[in-house]
Amino acid sequence: MASIKKLTDRKFKITISNGYRPNGKKICKAKTITVPDSVKPRGIRQYVAHEAEELERLVKSGFAEDRDTTFEAYATRWLERQVKYAPSTLASYRRMLERLNHITDEQGARCPFLDCHSL
């Protein structure tokens, strides 16, 4: 569930909790939004609730990465979070990632993380 804190009349901070790390620390993602002037005062509450739902969906699905995140960084973090796969499967995924990194190194550029949700 999202936590919403009102900062000003049109500025809100949305915080999403996404479980706990192995050390017991809470995993949170926060975003500050500004409601556009085109939204009437009576529609602000609905606008903020919609933004909170969208952020929560992105965080829970794992796609809450910023636009500058490289695929390598995203894939590495994804691998670190996986606990349900056998060690041999994870080793296979790591080898595939190393091959992909080698290909992008040869081309001299890294591919930015794709926003899979918008496809």
C-alpha cells in the first residue's frame, strides 16, 4: 500500500514499501509529484491516488528503474534478488549476462534499460 504525504497544495510525496532486505531493512521507493494546474482542486485527490497506484504497480513488478539504468545494472540487481532458482540456473544466467556485457563492450556503448511497461 502506498503512503501519501501532502507537502504543499499541489505537491505530494508517495512512498511504496516493497518488502524487507535480508538484514531486516525495509525496501522503499519514494517519488515526489506535482499535480498539474490543469487538474481542478476537487480532482487532486483522485490524481494523486492514481499516481500512487501506478508507482506501486511499477515497484511491485520490478520496473521502477530510472531511465539512466543500464541493462547490466538492472540484470545484476535482478539476479541478486532471486532466491527461488537453483544455483545452476543462476550461474547460467550470470554467464549469459557476461556474454551480453562482452557484446556491448565491443560495440563501445551500453544499451539503456528499456521501459518494458510502455511496449
